[in-house]
Amino acid sequence: MAKDEYYDQLETMTPDARERYHNKKLTETVENAYKNAPAAIELLDRIGVNPSQIRTLKDLEKLPVTRKTDLIDMQKASPPYGGLLAIPPQDVERVFLSPGPVYEPIQHSGIQWFAKSFWAAGFRKGDVVINTFTYHMSPAGILFHEAIRDCGATAIPMGTGHTAIQVKTMLDLGVTGFVGTPSFLMSVIKQAEDMGYDFKKDFVIKHAWFTGEMLAPSIRETLESDYGIDTRQAYAVTEPGGAIAYECYCKNGMHFMDEYILEIVDPETGKQLPPGETGEIVITPIHNKTWGLIRFGTGDLSSYNTDACPCGRTAHRLTGMVGRASDAVKVRGMFVIARQAEGVLSSFGEITRYQLVVSRQQHRDKITLLLEPKDTEIDKKKLCDVINGRFQDTCRLKIDRFEFVAGGTVPEDREVIDDQRTWE
Ligand SMILES: [Zn+2]
């Protein structure tokens, strides 16, 4: 594959240069927050940490993780920004609202880095791009719009819904790029086909940039093979200020943006986890003097990869979202994520219902799988071996015991994982 073009030089820093750069930016960020944001001052003073003690990625572990629910409480107690505003209020250029509500003040200056992810998706001058994210309240509409412009492309502020109008606009204006969710693009294509068009022949969409929901491999395959649309995903989070990680043409994970420090941590302890281990994504914006938010816990679970990427970008990569921290149960030090477990177990036609039960015996966590077989005459041993192999491949843990139960034992509205451990 040809060498990619980069949007800025940060994307190809050496590991040493990146570490120095992050440390410098982090130091400035923490000092600025401690000087100007009352909530940051309160937090550091409360835990007895001086800003000079936070100079490196590892130092961040000294600070607690702030989550969305904390932000809601902080803003209720100290309206409107929860003491996190680190600039004079009259310098706030925009305020976005996310559910909660959480108010997010921003200054436009310095958010040009969002464009990196659109650039990596191939958007350039001459492209005509529809942005189908909402322009109301949430940052996605206007910030992505500006990032499309920063790449030189023409941006159409479509917003969500109105699929028939989207179809007509795409056709009339010769739209070459789509920004939105994968499912919405599929609806637009379906609408076009219902209106009698041959999407691949009549439309000229070549690039799609997605965020906000996972891109299922089957949908990616359909969009790329059947419709000739090159797809890219990005990971964006509203509260810490936007687009955090993005895919290059290798589509093998999402490169971290150097405008944030991204940690993968154990959600219970806040301690950083090594590459390959699943944990919560925690973000510290280091290019944002507006908002004194340090270590924001997204609640999203992922892992990261440090292998060299053929595209030449040197930042680590997020290896995809695997679920929400609230759906995960920690067993023998590893997270079992309900959705992942369900993905494995529901693929076996031989079983009608199932449930994972986590218990604790002699100080060891134990996983039992309750199974209701469709046919009681099956080779149970063989089935258990196959299930365990697939379960270990995906969840990286072994099921300790299989229990075949009569039909109707596992309730229909059961949780996939029943955590029966008590910790008294
Ligand atoms: Zn890459």
C-alpha cells in the first residue's frame, strides 16, 4: 500500500518525542487547571497532590477518575460548569449540552486537530460532504462540520433524519463523502433504492466517516464491496472534548490523537493496564485550556495495541469498543463483558438458553455455564469443549463447569452474567 499523507507532524513522532511532548502538555494542563479551575484545585488539595507531582502518564494514576455522573453532580453543586471552567466566562465561545445535562464550554481555537481523522479518511478539497450528525446542542454537528472544512472539503449541514431529502441532496449536489453513523448510511441507501435508484451507479459517494456506534464487520463489507464506499471509524467522546482516536487506511484499530492522553485502566482501581488487556478508556485533554477536566472515565471498554502500523502513524491504537464498563464483570482479574459472552454463546444452535454464573469458592472465582440443550441426546462433552475453546478465544477465560439444566430453568429475562459473589 502507498504511504499515507499525514495531516500533521504529531502523527509520526518517535516514541521518545511523543513521551516528551505528552509530558510537557500534561504538565501545562495540570498547572493551568490548578491555577484557574476551582474544582481541580479542590480535587488536588483534597487528595494531597501538588500539580508538580503530575508530569507523566504514570503520574496520572495518583488522581481519581472523574465520570459522567460526577460531572452531573459537580455541575448541580456548582452551576453551571461544576468549577471546571479554567478561563474567564466571557471567553467561552460555545456551550454544548450533553444528556445529564452536562454543559461543556469550549473555545474554537485549537480544535483543528479533529480534521486529522477526516483527513485520514480521505476527505480533501473538491469533496462534497454531508454531515448527518445533529447540529442541535451536541458538538458533533458543528465541530465535525468545521473539521470537514479544515480538510478543504465542502460541508453540507444536513443533520439527522429526512432520508428522502438526504437522498435528493446527495444526488443533486454530487455528494462524495458521508459523515454519520453506519446504520444511518444504510437507511439512506435503502431509501435511495426504494426510490428506484441504483445506489452504486447513480451516486458518487466514495468515503464515509463514522462514529457514535460500532461498525459491524458485515456492514463494513456491504458498504465497501457492494457499494464501493471506503469506510473509516473514529472514537469520539463529548465530555472531554471530541474526537479521540481514528482509523487510518489499514483499518486495524484507531490511532490515539496526541491532543489527549489516553489510558486503559481497571475501572475499579483506576490503575493503568498493559497493551492487550481490556479496561476502561480514560481521557485527559492536553490541548484544552478551557476545561480543567483531568482523567475523564468514559465508561467504554477497550484495549490497545502498540505494534507498528504500516500507515506510518506511530501512535498506539485502540482495538475497538467491546462494551460498557457497567456491563462487565471482573473474574480472576479479567473482564468478562456481557455482550462478548453473549456473542459467543448465542452462536450455538444446540442450546436454547444459557447463563454464566460467577461464584467464589476457596478464594477463587469460578465460572459456571448453565445450559438448556435443544436436544438432550447430544454429545455433551464435545459441545462443552467447543464452547470453551470459543469462549477462551474471545473472553480469554476458561469456563470451569458446565451444568445442563431442564428447559425453563434459565429465566427468559435473565442477565447474561449472574454475579453471585459476595465480598463481606
Ligand atoms: Zn495506521
